[in-house]
Amino acid sequence: MAGKSKSTFFENVWKVCAKLPKGKVTTYKELAHAMNSRAYRAVGQAMHNNPHYPRVPCHRVVASDGTLGGFAHPVKEKIARLKKDGIEVKNGRIVDFEKRLHKFK
DNA sequence: TATTTGACCAAGA
DNA sequence: ATCTTGGCCAAAT
């Protein structure tokens, strides 16, 4: 085997997040879960440092209760991008959150 | 190596 | 339903 390609936690997060279909959202917790981890806080850090937009759609990652969570830019932009993806936000919450929520695997 | 910092979460009050 | 608290984990300092 040639060089061992050890991937960091962040890189794994980005890799999984890149699989999120357009028109859907996921949560920090779900991303962690998909990696068999409970580091949902660290997932937030990975999104904050996401160097791969738009390949990694970090704006479609929200909090477990359907609220928006954070964003590296004004939250206003996150809302705008979601709307562009066909996802509605009202009063700081994802509309029809449960229907929009994507679970990996 | 130890401490601090978050785009979090679940359970209490 | 909203607000507070403690716990959680990886990265950065």
C-alpha cells in the first residue's frame, strides 16, 4: 500500500456533507452520527472552517431542533442560500423540518 | 502537555 | 413554549 492517506476529522465531515442532496437539510448531530461519532460540536467547527463551498453545502446544515444554527457570515445569507435551494425558513426555523431532514444511511 | 473555544445537544426549571 | 445549565468532542492557542 502506498502512502497512508490519513484523513482528519474535519475532512471526513466535509466528505460526508458533500453527499447531502440539494433540497434537503441535515444537522450537525446527523453528520457526526454518519461518522460514528458524537462530536457534533466539532462538526460545527468544520462547517465554520469549510474551505470547499459550494461543493460542501454548509448552509444546509442546521440544528437538531430545526432552528438555523450558525453561519460564518450574516445568518441572513444562510437563509438566502437555503431559499435558493428551495428550502423555506420562517421565524428562524426550517419549514417542514422533518420532511426536509436528510439522514445519512 | 494543558487550557480554552465553539455554526451543538438534551434535560431541567 | 422559552431560558438556563452541564456535558460533549476535536482544534486551536
